[in-house]
Amino acid sequence: MSFNVITKKIIMPDGKEITIETGKLAKQADGSVVVRSGNMMLLATVVSSPTAKEGTDFLPLSVDYQEKFASAGKIPGGFLRRESRLSDYEILVSRLVDRALRPTFPSDYHADTQVMITMISADSEITPDAFAGLAAAACLAVSDIPFNGPISEVRVAKINGEFVVNPLSSQIANAELELLVAANVNDILMVEGEGNEISETDMLAALKIAHDAIRIQCAALIELTAETGKTEKRVYNHETHDEELKKFLWDTYFTKFYEAVKLANPSKNGRKESFKAIEEEYFTSLPEDSTVNKTLAKWYFHDIEKEAARQLVLNERYRLDGRKLDEIRQITCEVDYLPSPHGSAVFTRGETQSLTTVTLGTKLDEQIVDQAMTSGYNRFMLHYNFPGFSTGEVRPNRGPGRREIGHGNLAMRAIKKVLPADVDNPYTIRVVSDILESNGSSSMATVCAGTLALMDAGVKIKAPVSGIAMGLISDPKTGKYAVLSDILGDEDHLGDMDFKVTGTENGITACQMDIKVDGLSYEVLAEALDQAKRGRLHILGKMKEAIETTRAELKPHTPRAMVIKILKDQIGSVIGPGGKIVQDIQKQSGATVTIEEKPDGGYVSIFSSNKESMDKAVAMVKGIVMIPEEGEVYDGIVKSIMPFGAFVEFLPGKDGLLHISEIKWERLETVEGVLQIGEQVKVKLIEVDKKTGKFRLSRKALLPKPEKN
């Protein structure tokens, strides 16, 4: 079989080569490409139904990213030994691509559309998520599906003071700032990433560098579309309108909606009722035999309500709930709300509320990570829950969806930057945020509540972190725009931007941005970042009123932990043959003991809720790893008796000979009756044989020498 293969090469400014191939694999899809960088290869396909389902008024788009274990030469763990549901990481990558693609489709395109991106070959130094957006856009570029692209995504990181586009995997660990950025030729579309308390200036600089790289990739996609003959897209008609009805409703009801939003009702439900009353006024006025399409009428009312709210902000310079543009809703913080968890906090901002708990566990509680590209353990988890009652809805609890996973990941990235280093923190930490009320920015409430709960738990974080969600409303015709601080759920829906920023007093730790409008300038972004900083600092001030600094002590019921660093060659001594010694330590002390080998040595973690138990385990471990020193005095136990003396265990696992001549000053004919097996005896280490390493002990050296008569 012959293939009509078309290959496009992209050479980036740093010399890295990316190739896009189409025409060989998955030809029955509407669009199919293979994107390659190094040995990393992604297969991306798109299929879109020829028609839209009747009554659909949105884009039913699904994006799925999956990494095949075979691509990295691995077999999946677990009972089934095969790929199953997407991992949280794969869902997060899917969301990144979805958020970039969705606003780029025509607003009136409503056909079922599925984009699938599969890693079919892995490269340990190439991060595939940085190429997933390019692969998705490329398969759309070679299809006849209507798409206002092209777009692409890149990763940009600041490493050793320099900005690097799509850095190697080994470089990312040293990054001060790391962002995934999506854009088209003209505008930034999506940003997500984290930083080590970086400045707003660095954030903007990174976005500009990423955008320059994306423009190169978009230019290649435009050429690819021409080469594949897909410049003409399919014809579709997914919306039917009644222009006469639309004009009547706008002319008759826009002013009424404007006056309703102008009342600045602070209650979400109150605003809903006022808008619903206007709609009911129209529907009750219709005769019973009316042929008006009520579905279309509701659609138009939605658009009228949205535009009235936007015009209120642009014209009156205040918002739906009466706040000024940069005003933060009322904040209430409370810590130590729950008596039993190791740490807890309630953070309420307006009609958004998070109840967050912290649990401190042992190394045995670590999360096992088994992915195609990575394997290992995770000691910090943040889980976000969004039950239906938080918005007054009836919704079954079916576990976390993609939104919950995405919001939890953003909050996790924000907080992990201030956690103590592993060497200073022996605990596995789990933070759980339960959203009890929601009207905008619940992920940012999670960041604030999570910080408070960690401080309440006594975790020594570097600095408190707060988060704020920024919005934007703009009118390209008039040039007017308004940057909004601490947006409501309604403002997220009707606005042109959702920009979440988290950080300490010193700088930004994480961000997430989705932009729904063309032509957003860097000047407006700079204004939004500056306004976000002021809001972030205001929220930090409110948090400090609840708890100024991390508690000096853990809660009484929190397990105590201690880490003892030992030499690598001492690890075996602590573990013992078949784990005998470490098991014996746990049995005798009642504490939990785990041992981890790291490049700089061994780390023995000891956990116990009882001080006596902890002290005993610590003493036993220190005894094992302690290096015996000549001249030191030890408390020993007689282990065996011989005609020439006794063997005494003076440190765990270390026996020395107490010769018969070293038991007493007086001459002894036998040891029998002088010492007993199991007897505790204080001894002095008088010699370590340099050849054999054997220990010579003395008891008489600690006894007063008898005077001669």
C-alpha cells in the first residue's frame, strides 16, 4: 500500500527540530497527525459528527490525552496490567488542551467533536505535555472541521536566570518559573504554571517569549493546511434564528435587564430571581396559541442579561453585587474549627466557602505514582471536592470530575512551593478542601483555607499563600475595558478572562489563565497582575488576623515524627537481615520506623503518638548507628558468659569482650556468680582492635582502685 505522506519540519530558534507527519496513520479520522521531537512521538486524531444533535446550543468537545506504557518500555502496575481510566496527570493535560481549543471553534458550531492525543513513543528528556496542544491543533489543521486556528502550546521556564522554551525534563527541576502557554498568532489564550515566588515582571517576560515561539509553530500549521488542501472547511448550519423575535426582545427588555443589574443585588439567588421575573413577564404575556419558539427566546434573554451586566461594568464602573472594580468581598477566616483533624480551617469570602483539613501521615501513607514517564512516590496531596449542595443543586456524588482534579491541582501547585523541604518534614501531608458554598473562585478559597489549615497543623511553611481570581470585561468597539478583582461566578461566565493568581507577600507561586477575547494587550495583562497583587496582599492580611504564624507545636493527637540522617553503609545495620532489626525496634518501642536511601545518605523516619515510645525508638536507632569511641562509657547487657570473661552488648548489635581480668580489681578465678546473663552493667570501651575491629571493655576501670595495705 502506498501512502500520501506529507511531512512538515519546524526549526525552533534554539535549533530544536519538530516534525509533523500526516497521511500514514489513522486515515479514517477527519484529521490525523504524528508530532515528533527527539524520540517522543504523539499521535493526534480528531473526529467531528457531520451534523449537530437537535437542541444543542454548545460545543460538545471532548479532549483525551493518554500515555501508553509501551511507549516507554513499561508494563502498567495494578491487577489488570493494562491502561484503564485516565490518570489525574493525563486528565490535567487533557484540560490544558481543551481550554486552548474550545474558544477557538466558531461559536455556532455544535457538532460532537473528539480530539484524542496518544503518546506512542517516549523520550525521557522530552516532556510530551508541551507538544499536546500543537498535536491537537495540527490534526485540526489537516481536517475540514471549522476551526479559527491555528493555535499551539509551549512550555517556558526560567532556569539559571535565562528563559528556555520547551526545556529538557532534567532542566525543569531547577526552574524558578515554569509555565505552559497556549496562543494563536495574535493573542494569548491559556496559561498555567508555577514559580518560586516570582515577580509579575518575570511572568510577563515569560509570556512574551512563549508567544514568539508559538507564532513560529502557527506559521508552520498554516503552511501544512495549504499543503494538505484543507483550506476550505465543511459547510454547516447548527443554529436557526428568529431575527424578528431577537430584535423585539432586545428592543423591549434590554433596558429592564440593565435596570435590574444596576440595583447591585449582593445575593446570587436574588439576582437570579430578578432576571427570572423579567423573563416570566414576557412568557406570561404570550397567548396560549402562541407559536413563539420559547427555547430561542430563553437563548436571547440569556444574551441580553449578559450584555446588560457587561455594559453596567463598562458604563457605571461598578459590578453586579455593587462592589468597586478592585474591591474584595467580605472575608472571614477561622482555624482549629474541627477538634479531631491535625489541622483545619474555614475560609469564607462572600458566597464562597471552603472547609479544609490537614492530615499528617507517615511515609507508609505516601501515594504510589505509576505512569508511563514517571514512577515513584508523592508525599503531598491536595484533594478538592465540589458537592452539588454548594450551588444549591441536586447532583449525585460520583467521585471527582475533571474540574475537581484541575482545581485541586492548581491549589496544590500554589501551596507546595512553600512547604518545608523533605529533610525538614518527615510527614506525608494530605490537604482536603470541601467546598460548602460556591460563587466564584472556589479554587482560590482552597489555597487560602489550605494555607490556614497547614499553619493550624503546625507545618512549618515558608510563608502564607493566598489566591485571587481576576476577570476582564472589554468592548473592542469603544476600547473600554475593566479589570475585576475577586470575580463572581456570574462574572466568570460573562467576562472575557479568568486569571487566577496565587502567591506570598514576596511573589507568585502559581497561576492559571483562560482568555476568551481577541486582542488582549500585554499592558492590560500587566494591569491585571498589579491589581491581583494588591488583592492578594489584602487577603493575606485577613488571613493573618486568624493566625499570624505557624503554630509552634503540633496538636496533642498528631503523631510525632523525627528524622535521623545516617550514613549509607549504616542502612543495612538498621534494617537487619530480612528486616529483623527494624521490626524489633518497632515491636519493642511501638513506633513506626521507615528507612529511605537518598543520594546524600540514609533517612530514618520515626513516627509515634507517644513520647516514651518515640524516645525508645530514637535511642535504639541512634545506638545502632553510633560509632563506638575509645574511652566512652556505655550501659551494657551481659549476653553470654565464658571461662575467660563475658560478652556484653554495649550498643545495639555491638558486643565487646569484658575479660575476666577487667571485671574487678581483685583477681577472679571464675566469672560464675559474679555476672549473670541479662544483667545490666556499666562498661568502658578501652580498645578497638585496628585489625579485627573487635571491642575490649572494662568494668574495673569505672570502679575505685583499692588502696594497697
